[in-house]
Amino acid sequence: MSKILIRGAKVLGGEVQDVLIDGETIAAVGTGLSAEGAQVIEAEGQILLPGLVDLHTHLREPGREDSETVLTGTRAAASGGYTAVFAMANTFPVADTAGVVEQVYRLGQEHGYCDVQPIGAVTVGLEGKQLAELGAMHDSAANVKVFSDDGKCVDDAVIMRRALEYVKAFGGVVAQHAQEPRLTEGAQMNEGTVSAELGLGGWPAVAEESIIARDVLLAEHVGSRVHICHLSTAGSVEIVRWAKSRGIDVTAEVTPHHLLLTDELVRSYNPVYKVNPPLRTERDVMALREALADGTIDIVATDHAPHPHEDKDCEWAAAAMGMVGLETALSVVQQTMVETGLLDWAGVADRMSAAPARIGRLDGHGRPVSAGEPANITLVDPAYRGVVDPAHFASRSRNTPYEGRELPGRVTYTFLRGRATVVDGNLA
């Protein structure tokens, strides 16, 4: 592989430096670098970050290739600056065996736009009744370390306790979709003023908060790790903050859409805004931003949830829940966190690269930008402003809540171990 010299970028938003890539690794970081025969990328004004890592992506393959495949999903990920994604288990068949997680893992290796780390199901068929083959999935070629029934909550406390005890043996983590099912029967949106005015079934905050409270106590009891998926309420923030103050090994994620959008958008009855957990209030949004800034919430994860056109172009009650997010995540974080002064770019690198890699125990990603490290790199032009047009997405699905909205920033280059997957804003 040839040498690549990135010249004049702001590394993690700080000092202007040059970065020399030689093969799969970073050879040097400094000023005035040169290398004979190197391809030169002039990056004045651009931010250089470690390749982004998404701990929560739905790639849909196997089984729902009409909405996404490993190929299209990883192309979307590369376009958004990601060099690794964790693929959720709610596929068809469910990723609850070593065979299925190895299939997803090998598809990621074949396509090569980013690394794909499968997440294993906690229970057989996501049915919440019997533990899946956690040990076999961990021991497989996919080396699964994160387990989740995302899309469904592990609502049985005994099953959740057993899962936490089991994964403790090999340093794994259970990622919980916190949703008490009895409290959300028939729920269509956040329970509050807007749901009352629209006459839509309400999704109370306590349905999320009660599960989080239970699970952090279970994690403390067994001495294991628990991760909270797509945390969405101010009350959930306070529970996680309390748990961390007690030394409980809990981590949490927030999605870009919960950092920006509120339940007021549901007044349009546009199903593109239907998501699980639902869009919450302005108060919740502000609490989530503050919690991400102060580290109570550890990471940003997209919950990229592609759906075919017919599953969203219908009446609200019949529409599927979920939004695509890989290609817009960094822009939303720039708008909500960087441009508001809540996070600097080094903080973005932590929340969107280093911390998710650390939680998922993913080697080779989320590493410092320094000599000898893998050349997983993202270049971002923060001055760019553009209107979101889903027709240009690499994802197979178009269910974005940002269509027609102006967002800042654009990924100009993505490198996966020194190989460009995005060049000048276009897929390589």
C-alpha cells in the first residue's frame, strides 16, 4: 500500500499537524512532514479524528435485505466516518447462535468498508425466555462480547440476572433495551402534553427508567457490566448518574436524534418521526446533552434502523419504528454538542470512537492518533453546510428525520487501516 500524507489538519480539533500513513499504520504525526512518493491530501481547516465506532447499528442481514445489507450498511457507515460498527441481533434468523454471528462477521470482512462486530442475542429468538448460546457466540470466530435483545427488553429479572452472571466470566456486557412492556402496550409516542392533545397512546418515561433502575442494581449485585441502549429521558440520566456515583459498572448511550428532535414533531403525523424509544420533550433533550457533556452518558450510538419505503409511507399507527442515522450522526453531534460549546472535538473523538470501542472491547479502533497506531482515520470539514437529501444516501433505506434540514459538517475522507473508503466526500 502506498504512503499517504495528510497535511495541515487539526488533530482532534487542536494543533495543526501532518499525519503520515504508511500501509496500515500511522507512521508519524508532526509538523513539516514529508515522504517521497506519498499521496498528499491538503486538509487545511479540517478536523482529523480517529475512525468512528458505532455500538448500535441494525444491518438487517440476514433476512431483511430489502431494508439494508451488510454491504449497504457498511457503505453508509464509511460515508458517515465510521470504521467499525456493532451489528444488532434482531435479524431473521436471530443472531442467537455461533453460526449466525459468524455469518454476519464474515460478510463484514468480505465487503471491507468498515469492520463489523456482531452483537449476540441475550435470549433465544429474542423471546426473553431462555438464554441464548452466549458462550458459544463468544468462543466463535466473531468473538462476541456484547449481547442485546434490542428491539425487545429483557424484562424478566431472573433471565437478566443470569445473563449478567454469564457474560461476567469472559468480560462481556449486556446491552439493555430499557422498556417495560406492560407500561408501553399500545404506546405510539412520548406520554405527555402532545400525546394527550393528539390522542395517541402515551409511552411513559417510567417505562424506561424502571428497567434501568432494576438493571443497575442487578449489575451491582452480581458485579457485572450493563450498558443502557438509547437512553432518552432526564430521569434515566439521574438514575445512571446515581449508579455511577455508587461505583456500579454501567455505561449508557444516546442517539443523535434524541439530542436534537422533540415530540413536538409528531404533530405532523409523519411516521419518519416514529422511533423506539420515542422522541421526548425539550427538557429531556437538554438533559441528555448535558449528560453527554459531563460523561454521565458515555457515548453516541446511532441506532441506525433502516426500513423499506412501504413500512414508513403509511398511517402513523401502522408504521415501523426507527430512523437511519449513520450518515448524519456526526453532523448532528457537531450541531448539538460542538457548536453549542458543550463538547470540543476531542470530546467527540472520545464519545464516538474511543469510548464505544472500549465498551465493546474492540481492538484496533478508538485508538490515539499517534505513530504506530492503526490508520483508522476520519477527516471532517466542519465549515461545510448542506441540506440532507436521502436520495444521495449509501444506505438502502431513506427513513431519515432530517430530510430537507440543513446540517453542518461533511466527512471528506475515511481510512480503514490505511485504505481509503471515502475520498473527497464520495465512497471509494
